[in-house]
Amino acid sequence: MINGRAMRVCLPILLMVVLSTAALASVDLVTLPTRESTQLTIYNSEDITMVREHRLLTVKPGINRIQFSWANTLIDPTSIDFRILDHVDKVDLLDTTFPSGRNDALQWNIKSRLAGKVPVEIRYFTSGITWKADYVGMANGDETEMGLKGYVRVYNNSGELYDNAQVRLVVGKINLVEKIADLARRPAPGKGGWGYAARPAEEREVMRSEFKNALVLDCAIMPTTSAPAKRAPKVVKQGLSEYFLFTIAGRQDIKHQEPKRLVALSVDGVPLKAIYKLTDRTGGQQFTKYFRFKNKKLLDKRGKEQALPDMENLGLSPLPDGMVRLFSEYANQDLAYVGGTSTKYVPIGDRVEVSVGDDTDITMIRRVKDQGISNVIARQYKRRLDNKWVLYYDLIDYDETFVYEEEIVSGKPMDVEAEIERRFDANVILWGSEGKPKDWNSDEAGAYVDLHDVESRIEKVDQNHVKYFLDMKPGRKWTVTYRVTYKRRKVGPELNPEKRREHL
């Protein structure tokens, strides 16, 4: 039996519980309104895209519960970030909760002291959106200039449609502890969820560092205005630290599983060179023709850099990995495909070479004019074996010299540039156009290559390769003679490590 005093104590508590339950029940659960705008920042070194969504949220005074869901997409739930952009003194984000047993939704509890529309921003990482670059060059008839177009193709396999989106493409390597696709497929959160606060301290530090880097890159460069209708979107190229960011002007619809091709550059009058190369790396018997152009700013007739828009010039940013295809235009305006190559990241000022194939108009004959061995050192000693004395040799040193003659003839009707690269099977010491090296008379092992009498530019490519260059006139024969001395050292086995000798 409950006495009257106890009843008086319980009634206020019951009343508070009832009022509290009624207040929670009056909070409507609403979904987010459609996006006002979207920005996609797509990286090419990892399968990761930062998404920024702007939405106008309708709120009423009191508690507003907003649901954000991402079923059948590859959004990383650990990266979702909610920001109120206006009326921050009257609208507060209280907390974030997760529906029980779900890994594709969350709810924000927002307290508002006004009624109306509030702009908010939602940021997150997603997987499944990637991009690739490709380039098409059109050479003129005399192969001195070309028009170059660069394209980027965006592939969306994220499960989400991003309409009216500003597209930004990032060139630069990032390091991820976990792949975004793996985070997106994690099971539903347990106690504490898979939010930032629930992660181990070491993992939180890595997440904070990576997310901060991405946000710095994402926020440092303001978006450009939309391009006029019915015009190809322009590109703004900007650098930040070790990254380069390409902003495609205007807005694009990035639909799920529908590749989108965008023009990244359109440059006319790119200087083009035809180079003829012969190298021992491919047998050393046949010249191959290459077209070469550089990723550098275009110059006017006075040699000054031209003031051109980003989209119509080179040398403003690296060229991303991609396929380069070149075509040649004949006098009757017919086109012919001449060659293509897959390029890696091309830094500012570096060059791109496209192989056109073997060329039989330039020929070479290589001869060995002389060969000899000198400075032989053979150390002889006796060794007792089965009660007999046997003669042995331990360390053998000698110099082996070759004299080569290379005869090159050009059957081209115009001046051409040729590059000949030779390989030597020892560490090269080169005497070239820059003078005799200090260690030329050294007794150390190596290939001592003497090319200083050749009327040409000469360079050491690497430890084993040397290259010389010829500017060849039509029909002229070049004869190149050079000498190579291999200093062979300690080529025999060490049979007498104690260095003991006995007179014969």
C-alpha cells in the first residue's frame, strides 16, 4: 500500500517522464533535402574522392532530427562531416546517432531557435569514382608543329548520381592506412559506432592527419564560376605543395556507370621534333623514329612566353599519366595514325616521346677495326697435389682494347637529328667533348671509352650507356671512330689466399 507522501513524490517524477516522452515523440524524423550544389575532388593515385554537398535545410524551433542515408553506395561512414554554414548562433548540432543494426544511415539532432532555411555542408570520402587522362596530337605536314588536345574521362561506380557537380582532379600521391571501399563495407556500428571518437588513439591520429591534408587541399583553392552555356568547360590548373589540382569550370552531371569525357587542354602550335634513335637496348641495328614535344610554355616569334589561358598552354602543371596518340595530316587533309605510347607523370619542362616505328631511310654499319690485349699480369705458383707439384695462376689482370668504326648514311630529304646509344659491359669512364676525365689513367677496372675526336655532343646516360648526337644533312655519310679499353682486374679465381710462393 502506498501512502500519501510517497504518492506526492512519485507524481512529479511520472509527470517528468511523460512530458519527456511526449517531447521526444514530437521530434519529426526528416530526410535531407536535395543538393543545391556538389563538388567532387577526385584523386588519381588512390581510389578516393572528397565530396562536398551544399543543401538548404528547413528547420523549426526546437529539436530537429535529420536522417542521412547512403544505401548501395561506397561512402566511408567514418569520414562524414556535417557543418552549419549560417545562423550558427541560433542553430546547433547536438549529437550524431546511428540507427540500430544499420551501416548505411545516421541521424543528426539539431537544436534551432528559428524557423526557416539554413545552409549546411556535408563532406565525406567515397570510393568508386576515378579518372584517366588521354591525349591526341595532330601533326602538320612537315612535322614541325602539332595541335594537342588532352581529355579526362571520369568513371563513376560509386552507386550515387552526382548532378550539377563541380569536378576537380588531383595529381599527386597520397598514403591511406585503409582503403575507402573497405571502410564503406564495414558492418553496422556497435557501441560507440565507427565514428572518430570510437577509434584507437593511433588510428585517430592517422585519420586526423589524412583528413586534414585533404581538407587543406580542398579548401585552399576557391571554386571557379560556371562557364557560359554551350561552351567547352575550361580548366584552371593550380599547385599546392606536392599536389596539382585541375578545376573543370562549369557544372557536370556525373552519372553512375556512365563515363564522362571532359576536355582538359586544347593547345595549338606545339613545337614538334622528329628524332631518329638507335640503341643497343633494342639490338642496335635499326633506327626508330620518334616524335618529341615538351611540357613547357609556348613561345612567340621573339622567344617570349605567350600569355595564354590555362587550357591553351603547356608547362603550367605536370601532365597526368595517360595514353598519347599522334596523327599526321597529309596535303589533301587526310589523316594517318602514326603512333602512340603510354606516358607516366610528365613534370613541367620534361618531354614526351612517341615511337612512330622503324625507319629504313637512315642506315648504319658497325665494324671492329682493331682489337688487342695488353698489360697482362699473370702470377704463377706451385701447389702440392697428390704428392706432385702443380702449376697454378691466381689473379690475372689485362687490358682489352677495341677500335670501332660506325658508318651512318641519311637518305632523308631534310636535315634530321640522330641519337646513337651504345652499351659497354663495365662501369664507363668517358672521355668526351667535356675533356679528359681525372681518372682516365686510373688502374681501376672499367670501360674507358674515348669519343673525344667525334664532332658531336656526347653524354654518359648511365653506368653502362653512352650516347652521341648527330645533325645529319641529306645524303651525307658520317664516319664515327672511337676506342674502348676494358681494364679487366682480378678476373681469375683466388686459389692462393695466403699468398705463399715457392721457387720453381
